[in-house]
Amino acid sequence: MGVFCLSAIALPLLVAIISAVHGCPPSDREALLVLSSSLEDPYLGIFDSWKGTDCCSNWYGISCDPTTHRVTDVSLRGESEDPILHKNGRPGSGFMSGSINPSICQLNRLTALIIADWKGIAGEIPQCVVSLPDLRVLDLIGNSLSGKIPEQIGNLQKLTVLNLADNKISGEIPSSLVQLSSLKHLGLSNNLLTGEIPANLGNLKMLSRALLSRNQLSGTIPSSIGKMSRLADLDLSINKLWGQIPKELGNMRVLSTLNLDSNMISGQIPSVVLANTGLGILNLSRNSLEGEIPDVFGPKSYYMALDLSFNNLKGPVPRSISSAKYIGHLDLSHNHLCGSIPVGSPFDHLEASSFDSNDCLCGNPLKTC
Ligand SMILES: *[C@@H]1O[C@H](CO)[C@@H](O)[C@H](O)[C@H]1NC(C)=O
């Protein structure tokens, strides 16, 4: 009887104490509730799970530090395999509108802020995110965010992923960006960025992917990029870049994809770039490149795609290209090339369209010489 009484009173008390100890701090909970009140989720009801005092337990997309119970991750992805996304009838694709409330910055132990692929989320990136000292991942891809990249973004010394692609972000790339010494992935593609690529972008020593395509970036390609020894993927396509291709890009050991297409790049293709045997995809299409195609292919050349179309290249198709190990997709069309097309295994599968609209090319797959 006595034991029963004790447990009848003590158990609920104990539960209350435990959940208070293990729950998130009220200020973190409050910051999340303000965030959710400025986002509109008309289809999925994600924020229906954001109820109760403990934001660390079963709040969709929220993770906490197991010891301090501070919120460490806000991860809301509109395109994923998550079953919650199958509710709106279009599996794998979500929609939200509203904006990202600066209340997020009160979560000052945040390591990941991912609010991605919701299409309709607009407004600016809160400037105060630069004061989140532990932030490692800032991924806001696929929304309708406008305004500028926060000027002091370089403060985020632990940042490894900065992905703001597919938004409406304008203004220039802040010069402080080159101070992000831990950055591995930079995604700024498909925005409205103007101005030049910072000349010392090459300071980003840890960077493995730099994706800046489909903006209005102007000026020249910084030769400092050649110092990025871990860079595997460089995409500067569909901008307004001019000047020459820096020969420094030819010395990059792990560079495997180089897309510079649809710019206003001029001069000759540096031999060292074409001879960089690590390159598997090279797209220089739709520029103003001139001179001859360097005759520097060899048995280690292995191109999944080599697109030099729509330039002012002249002279022959280089003989050495027939010694390449593999050329999957070759496009030399819309240039001023002339002469006989080499024979060899890389050419066996190519169609006439690879050589279309040149001055006087001949031989298989075109008419015989
Ligand atoms: C190269 O870039 C051009 C223009 O931006 C594009 O049309 C073409 O499909 C690209 N080539 C390859 C092989 O991806």
C-alpha cells in the first residue's frame, strides 16, 4: 500500500524531472517555434510534429546534442526519400513558402542548417547566420531566396558545405568567402550573382567542388584556382567570363570535371589543360577560343565528354587524338577545322554531328576526302 502510494506520486514527478533534464532548453524551443511560424507548409504538416516541450524528441528534422540537449541540426529537405514527402501526391517533391526567420540564429550550437528544395521559401538569408560558430553545413539549395550572400560569411571557420544554388541571390561574391578554410563544397549555381570571382579563390585549399554556373559573373578566371590541390569539379559555365584559360588549370592533379562553356573566353586552349590526363569531362563549348587544338592526346587520355563546339578553332583534328584510350562524347562542331579526320578506335562510334559545320573536314563519318 505504502509502495503504491509512493509510486503513484513519485512516478509522474520523476517523469517530469527527467523530461526537463533531457528536453531542449526553452529558448531553443522558442526559436524553432518562431522559425516554423514564418514558414508555410500547406501540404505536409511537418510542423504538426513540433509540439510538446522537448524539441529534441520526435520533432521532425531536429537533432540535439545528447549531453547538452542543445539543438545541433535543423534538416528540412523538400526532395528526399522521406515518407513524409509522399503525402502530397507528388512523391519526393515538397513545397513551402514563407521565409527563414532570424530566430534561427539563437540556436547558437547549430552545426547544420539545411532548408533545401522547398521552391517557394523567399526573403533573404538572415545575416546573423555568420555568428553561428559551430556551423558546418549551410544548405539552402532550391528555394527562392533573394538578397546577398552575407558579407561576413568568412567568419564561419568550420563551414564545410555552403550550398545556395538554385535561388535568386544577387550581388557579388563577398571577398570574405576565401577565408572559409574548411570549405569542401561551394554551390552557388543558378543565381543572379554579378561581379568577379575573387582573385584569391585558390586560398580555399580544402575545396573539392566549386559550382558557380548560371550566374552573371564577369572578369577573368583566377589563376589561383590552380593552387586548389583537392579540386575535382570546377563549373564556371554560363557566365560572362572573358580572358584566357589559365594554364595553371593543367597542373591540377584531381581535377576531373572542367566546365567553362558558354562564356566569352578567348585565346588558345592551353596544351597542359588538354593534356591533363585526370580530366574526364571538359566542356569549352560556346566561347571565342581560337588557334589550333593542341596535339597532346595520348594513351592515358580518357574523356567521357570533350566538347569544344561553337568556337573559332582552326587547323586539323589533332592526329594524337586517335591514340586516346577513350573518347565517349566528342563535339568539335561549329568551328573552322579543316583536313582529314583521323582514324582509330576513339572515332569508330562517332557520328557526323560531332564534326558538323566546320570549314573543310572530311573522312569517316563525313564524306571521303
Ligand atoms: C557543353 O556546354 C554546352 C553549352 O553550355 C551544352 O549545350 C552542351 O550540352 C555541353 N556538352 C556536354 C557534353 O555536356
